[in-house]
Amino acid sequence: MNEDNSYYSYLGTDYDNNSTVDPHSIFNWYELAPTLIIYGITFVLGLTGNSLIIIATFRYRRMKNVTNVLLSSLAMSDLLLIVFCIPVKVAKLFSYTWRMGVFICKGVHYMQNLSAICSVLTLTAISLERYYAIVYPMKAKYTCTLSQAKKIVIVIWILSVVLSIPTLEGQIHLPVGPTKEYRYCVRNWDNGRVWKFHELYLLFVVLVGPFSIITFSYVTICRKIWKVMGKTLTTNEQPLSRNYRSLPTDEKQSTVTSACGEWGSTRKSTNQHHDTHVVQQVIFMLVVVVALFAICWAPLLVDNVLTAFAVLPHMRFGGLKYMSSAFHLLAYFNSCVNPVVYGFMSKNFRDNFLLQICFKPHPRERESVFEKTLSLKRLSRMESQTKSTTIRS
């Protein structure tokens, strides 16, 4: 196949050299329409949802805690992808070649990887913050603070900016066409080593490395919560009274006193179970967010590695072309799903989303700040309380 035919084959156009129709003006709307719809949904939901997360976190005191500050950083990285990358991707759909210059070519892919790296580093920081708060509650009082969280966010963004730099070398502005008059914005196909290194590097930085840490953190957290719940249930399963009528009068009196104390203990146990349920709900929500990130980004990263090592062709036709497009859309769609998850699984976020839409001040600002601090503190004290109860018994 000569260069002319390979060029137009890559465009996906059966071009006749004698035709007066410009092949660059022919579009397959059956392919474009679904892509445009998904990009449109991602843009609207992502822009609205992530903006509400950031506004709610910084507007209401009840939302200003370590986890929510980190979730705001995650929302900012999603907004970066939505605002800078989606408009360029949509414009690219209406051009078979790259017409936006070398700066945007490298810049949009740099921003895309910056967003992905920043997102996964933030998810890793959240998992470590939850790990210390639950497994080492005494240390967490001094390390997992609001000011510390803000410093961590700054460090995450600096690291993301630095770790995304290899993209500038891995993405090139390639001249193509019969007279080299056109340009592609593609991976560096001619330099196989750079291409392979770049894809393996992104796979490790975005997927393998962070998710090893995240998995360890959440598995340890789940084991800790399970252990604490088991001890709490064991220490509270004590009989209230036995053969009450057969007891002497003085023993009956002591039994009544014991029953009152047992009732108070039952109330305390109920509060502890409620707090444990709240923490479990938060952990489950965060695990869902992490899982969705992996599901959305892993196919694209693995596909890029397989393409770099020639397992899959870099020129895609037919089913492979649709598969590649689906992987890109899935990765971008991840930037709008987190606000939906928060809305379904977190009452605090759901209430504040509604407040932002209705432009109303929060009616329980002071009360909620006090309530917000109880759950984690109670959970962190539960194991030590159950230990002391076991010793006394």
C-alpha cells in the first residue's frame, strides 16, 4: 500500500483521486452522534456536579473536613479534564487531521494525564487518611488535620505536574499526507522505546502503583472495623437478669441498679453501632469511587500498552476502532460519575447539592459541626473501651 492510500485508509475514507469532493468534509454521523452525546452528558454533568462539590465544601463549615477537602481536589482534577480536554476532543471529531497546532496537541494530552494522575494520587491520599484515622486514631489527631490536608493537596498537584511531563515527549505532531501538508497528533510511533516506556510508565503511575497502596489501605480498614464490631457485640451480650424472683431483697435492689446501668450501656452500644454504620457507609462510598476510577481508566491504559508492544495495531478499523473510541469515552466519563455517587451514597453531599441549587443557607450549621466530629472519635475509642470492659469482666 503506497503512502497516499494508507493515509486515506487511516482516515476511514474510500477516496477516489479523481473525485472533486474533499475527503476531510465527509463524516460518518452514525459514529459521531453517540460520541457527541456521551461527551455532552459528561460535560454537563461533570461541570455542574464537580462545581457543586467544590462550592459546598468551601461554603459550609460542616463540609470542611479532611476527606471532603481531598474530594474537592478530586473534583478539581475532573474539572480540568472537562473544561480543557472535552472541547478539544469534540473539535477533533470534525477533522480527520490535527489542525490546532503543536502546542494544543501536546497540551491537551498533558492535561488529560495530569487529571488522571492527580485523581489517582488524591484517591491514594484519601485511602491513607482513612487508614490512619481508623487504624491509628491517636496519630491521626495530629497528622490528619485540615491544615495538613490542604498541604497534601498542594503536594499532590505539584507531583502531578511533574509526573505528567513525559507526555510531552511521548506525544508528537506528525506530518502526513501525500505532500506532508497535514498533521496527526499521535504517540511517537517512530521511536518504539519512548513509546513503550511512556505507556508502561502511565500504567504504573496511574494504575499499578497507587492501587496497590489503596487496596492495602481499605483491606486493613475493613478488617479493623470488623474486629471492632465483633468485640463490641461480644462485650454487650450479657444477661440483664436471671431468676429475678428468687433473689433476696437486697440482691433485687442491686439487680435493678444493674439493669439501669445495662440500659445506659445499651444506649451507648446503639450509638456506637450507629457511628460504626456511618463510618462503614463513608468507606463503602470511597471504595466505589476507587473501583469506578479503575473500571473507567484501566481499559484505556492496558489498550495503550498492548498497542505500543504491537499486540494491537495502532491503525484501527472496524471493531477495533469502536473499541478504542469506547475506551476513551469511558475514561472521560469517569470525570462526571463521582458527583452522582456522592449524591446517592452521602446524605451530607446530597443535602448540600440541594442547598446550592436552591441558594439557601444551611439551617443546622452549628449543630452539624458538632455531630460531624462524633462518629470517628467514637469509633476510634471503641476498641480501647471494649478491651477495658473485657479486662474488668
